[in-house]
Amino acid sequence: MALVLTTASVPDGEKLTYWRDALGRALVPMAVTARADGPFEGRISTKWLGHLRISTIDADAHRMSRTPAHIADAAAGPAADQVAVGVQRVGTATLIQDGRRTFVGEGDLVVYDTARPHSLDYPRRFSTHVVHMPRRAVGLPEEGLRQVTGTAIPGTDGIGALLATFLTSLTASVPPCAPAAAASLATGVVDLFATLVDTRTPRVTAPRTHPGDHLVLRVRDHIDRHLGDPDLSPQTVAAAHHISVRYLHRLFEGEGVTVGRLIQQRRLERCARELARADDSAPTVSAVAQRWGFANPAHFSRVFRAAYGLSPREWRGAQNALLPTG
């Protein structure tokens, strides 16, 4: 079921204020400025697919601005660290972020970062689909993301067309499915977006040809397949690949993360996804922690809060806050 917020039954003098609050509830807090006199009309529908928040906005011309003050107020919550990908279905827009001013035409994809100030200006009535992805779920380096945030990407060919079609289909009808299937679909969206970013990120270094590269890939795969083992550690990883711990650390010197940190990051990502489940069969926080290799609940709570800014229970509540209660 979707959360639907509309100005249809709101008194004319209160419509714009209602709309600002609706955007803050369904998306992120923003300032709203109408571009025309007269009653404002808008409708937003929001659904969840795994850890993705999927929204459709139909509204009259207006400008939405996310300021440093908004970001500071939301700094402790999950909305402060989202990557948004929109598909402009009807009308046009102008996006401003990081000093970039970008025209968005019908059919274009638009990418922006909710953790940094931005504005979207719609000069006439419009319709757009927006998908919010937790930054940690995206798993891309900051420099890669900044290559595409604040930009518009044609949705007519290549990976852009594939992603635009996929997102449009999901927003039209999020399929009813089990949590595991929803998580897989959400991961597919994130992976497709990551591929799009990769194709648009300039290569500043030659492809790696070091003999250890294939071993790094094998180690990463081993870690992903054994996250539920509480004994997983650099020592056990090294032993499984018949190398020393010292050599293992040398292999990862160019990866931007230590092996121990990688294990913890991957475990936290799996926990965060599973905690976003909202059905009655969703496991307890302690069960999720144990499933992904955290033997000590107190330690899990500490590292989760350090990574996501919320306790595991607060994260679960925040991820499900938009779902209808009736």
C-alpha cells in the first residue's frame, strides 16, 4: 500500500503549507515557493521496496529548495544521507546543486544528493518519479557520486534508458512480493544505478593489472559468502586463501578499506536492509545481528549507530515511518 498525500480537500489558503509538510513527510524537508497565483494543487504517492523509497509527484509549478538549515535539522536521521534519482515524466525542471545549473527535460533522469543543498524549479505543472536510496546501500565512492549528482542524464539510450524504464515500471506498480524478493529488486535498482555512475565517471587511472587483483576479488567474494560466521576475520580470510595476514593487508592497501573494516561494512549493510522489512514476520533486531555475524548485541548497536546515526530499532522505525498503519 502507498502513502498518498494530496491538497484536494485542503482549504485554498492552506494548500501550499500542507504541500510543504507533505514533501517533508514523504521525501525530505524543503522550502516551497509557488510560481503562480491562485490555489496550489499537488499529489504525492510514496511506497517502499526493500530499502528504497519510491514516490510519484504530480503538482502545479513551484520551486523546492533544500537549504543548509534543513540538512542540519535532519542530520541525525536517515533522510539526511540519501541519493535521489528522478525520472521527469511530464514538464521540465531546473536542478541546482554543487554550483551546477542543469535543465531537465521530459524523459531525463536527474540525480541529486539530499545531504547537500539543492533546488528543483518546475516552471509549469509536472509529473515526476523519484527513488531515494540510502547512500550506504549505494556503496559508491564520494568522488564517483559527485560526478553525477546535480546532473541530468538522457533516459533514451544505454544504461540511462534501462534505468528510466525500470524505475517507471516500479513507480507505476510496486509488485507485491516477499521481503526477500523486495530486497533483491531494490538491490537490482541500486546495482543498475551504480553501473550508470560507473559509465559516466571519467577514468583517471589505467585498469589494474597487478597479479593480486584476482585474489582481491576472490577475497571480497569469500567475505560476502561468510558474513554470517561470527569468526570471520582477517586471520580466517587469510587462512582460507593460504596467504599470510600481512600479505592480505598488503593486497588491500589500494582498496581504500581494511579487511576488518570491509567485513563490518558488509555486515552492517545486510543488517540495515533486513531491518527495513515491515511485515509481521520481520525478525528481531538481535536475530538480524546474529544472522550477519554480530555475536554481541551491545557491540552491534554501537557500531550500527556509529555508521547510520541511529540505533537499529530507530533505523527500523524510521525506514517504516511512511508506511500506512491502517
